Amino acid sequence: MVRPIRPGDAGALVALHARLSADTIYRRYFGARPHLSPGDVARFTRVAEEWRFALVAVREPGDLVAVARYEGGAGASSAEIAVVVDDALQHQGVGRALLERLIDVARERGLDTLVADVLSANSPMLGLLRVLGLPTRTVLDAESCTVTVDLRGHELPPERRERARAHIGAAHIGAAHIGAAHIGAAHIDAAQIDAAQIDAAGAALPGTPGAASGRPANAGPASTAKAP
């Protein structure tokens, strides 16, 4: 299942991070990060701003296996992206499935470009960005690459547009609950969010029961230091 992240995913996010190898963490954060701080978890799971978005892949309730997000700024037409996938499910198309949906959401929300800072050694992510079928521009540094994905000519087929709108609508429901709870001190349980409306935006993951036939191209974890 692919859906927007919820505040109630906090425990599952911490558990996912604890399962990640040191190499996957390094690719994602450009350095060691053995634990997520409470502040990290709150920011990652409580996404209320229009210029931020995060999708998660859930294998079963409480078992979060991947996250893709973008972080922009108020009024900006560009945002930075990041993807991380459980080591056990890398190279099985999960990263591509999430990233394609995230790109559709970004386009539906009016963004023109997405930017990924990727370690030069992270060939799976660089390969994934190449096979998306969108124009890209790459700037090389000593140990990393900045890849800009141009969305301006990205016209969504009707079914993908509807799926992106469903994700956005589900995220708005979550954001409304965040505002009502006055986040900072309050804890929001996932049960507070209307599961039926959230699950309407879901999609089967590659390699899980009910998934569409045909496997997307393999994709490893994305690396970016700027889009937490």
C-alpha cells in the first residue's frame, strides 16, 4: 500500500530507520545517523505545509518499508526530494513506485522542478532518475551529483492524475487533524484519521499480493542531505 505519511506512523518510522544498514543511512543522510531524534520524527511524520509532501509504502499495518518525500518552500516552484527503502526490499521496484507517485503529486501541485542531491557512488538512485522518462540536468561535484528533474512538460494521464489527487486529498485530511491537535505537545494516533478516505489513495506495492503485473525497474535508496 502507498499512501501519505501520517502522524501515527512515528513508531513505524523509527522501526524502519533501526532496520536500515549503515550504508543505506549514509546514502540517505550523507553521514552517520544511528537514531532519529524526537524532533526528526515529528517533522518527518507531521506534514501539514503545502510545500512539503511524503508518501510511505506499507507492507502491512504498522510495517512501514519505504518513504519518499519532497521539501520546498512557500511559493517556490522547486523542491528537493529524498527516498529511502528498507534494505530487504531494495532493487524490487519499491523506490520507483514511490518516486513516480511523488512526482505526479508534485506536478499536480504545480511544481516545475524536483532536485535530488545524490552521492556519486549511489548508482541505483542515479539510474532511477535516468529511467523516469523526464528531462534531467546533472551537476557533478567531488563526491555527489545534483540532479534536477524538469516537470514542466510532464502531462499526467487521467488515471495518474486522479491517483495524485487522491493522495493530496488524503494528506489534507491528515493535515487537518494535525492542526486540530496543535502539534508540538499533542500525540495523534493513526486511528483518528479516517482510514477509508486515506486508503482510497493507496496502491499495491510491487511484489506484494494484489500488485499489478509487471515489475518496475530496480531502484535503490535515494540520497539527499537537504530534504529530510
